[in-house]
Amino acid sequence: MRPREVVVLRPWLRNAAKQALHAYLRGRFLWRLPRGSRALALTFDDGPDPEHTPAVLRLLAAHEVKATFFVVGRNVARFPDLVHRIATEGHALGGHTFDHREIVALTPEELEGELETCRRAIQDAAKIDTRWFRPPRGRMSLASLRRVAAMGYLTVHWTRTYSDYQRDGTDALTRRMLAQAAEPRDIVLLHDNNPHTVEALATAIPHWKSRGLGFQPL
């Protein structure tokens, strides 16, 4: 392989790898909802954001949808009331490390510190204990996942993303959401620090509901 060459896996191969991780890690790795589910799970990373997370919560409440928020510990420490609101409105919470550091680059001690400090911040803000965890940018290795599992956490990945992190506008994001149709059992990756995500979901959620899809938190 040439230096810096990037390998892009086909979707079916990525999915097969995730299914293998689910089996190997004995229930400590989740990437889609259980068989038979007619629902999808909306998940939001990188918050809480003082401007856009409240807008997401208002939109979800208007459509009676519950979701899961994977929060960054340093943001939790800055906006604890917002994390408390997420929990009291019936949404689920998980950790996204304290400083949004990629776990593949961390020593075991650093990894434990990132996860545990974030967990304690969520406990202080929302008065709940969660061991749901999503790796920043989705980057992971088998070694890092085994360490996360050994610490008692469940790593949550996803089946579908609409790349809202690109911040390329509401129209482009809405087109992707409608063209790349969500399916039952999908875990959808989104971000609650982006105004385009809120605006696109205002169109996508009713569309998905019209196709008979339900919504559930993890």
C-alpha cells in the first residue's frame, strides 16, 4: 500500500465488520436496533450546544420523538442545566469522551480518564449513570474497543449518517436525508451543534413517519 493511501470499505463490508464486532464483544458493541424493530434511533453527537441543542429538543417535542444524545464532557460541565433538560424530557444520554479525543490514540490510562470523567459529569448534571459510549468521529480499533468493554461500557456506532458535519446547507442535507432513505433498525448519526440539522429534520421526520417508521431512544 502506498503511503497515506486510504482504504474505503464498501457498505456491505463495513456492516459485516460491525456485525462481527457485535458478536465478538458479546453485547458490548451496538450498531443497529434489534431484529423485528420497525423503529429507527436518532442519535446526536458533540453537544450540548447552548444554541442548537434547545432547537433540536423543541423539534423533537413537537413531533413526539425521543432520541439519544452522546455528549462531550467538557460541554456538559459548561451547560449542566441543558443536559438535565435532555434527561427530563425523556431522551437517553451517553458519553462521547470528556475532550472529544479519538480513542485509538489514547493510552489505557488516558482512555479510562476520558470515559470516567465524562460519565461523572453526566451524573452530576442529569443525576443518572450511563455506560453508553460513542467514540469521537467513530474511529476505533479492536484494542480500544476491548478496553472500553473491559471498563463496563457499551460502544454505540451507527448504520446511517447524512454527513451533517459538512455544514453544507439545509437544502443539501435535506436532499441526502430524503434520497438515502432511513430504514427500520437504523441507528442514525447526527449532530446537535448545527442549525442545518434542525432545519433538515423538520422535513425528514414527517417524511420518515409517513413511511411507517417509528422512533426510539437507545
